Amino acid sequence: MVMNLGTYSTISVPVEVKRVLERVKGEEEWGKFLLSLYVEAKRLRSQRAFEQLASTLAEEDLKAILESSRELRERFALR
């Protein structure tokens, strides 16, 4: 994700929250650090949703989805 981090804003957080986050972020800039937290949280939510969906499907359903996905990519490959 490319983002212009040139303009700054101030957000208020409890002092204890800032202390905890400062220990974790180390020397990294706040903007970059917070964006990385967001990206990781989003990735984990997506992974969890996928795992929940996969757990509700039978093995045959998963195989059919994978095969359908493979066929779709083959048919729409850039030529």
C-alpha cells in the first residue's frame, strides 16, 4: 500500500495505550507503525473468515471450489 504520509494530524489516546504502543513500535514512525497494525489486523480477519468458511464446507465442496477457480484462471489468462 503506497500512501502519502506528508500531512499530519493528532489523535488522542489514553496515556497507558500510548506507552504500550511506543514500546512495541520502537524507532518506527507512528504513521507507518499504525498502518502496519491495520494491514496485519485486516489480514488476520480475512484469514479467520476464510478458515470459518472452510470449516463449514465438506472436503468435496473445497475441491470443487479449487477446481472451479483453476478453470476460471485458465480461461481468463491474459494472452
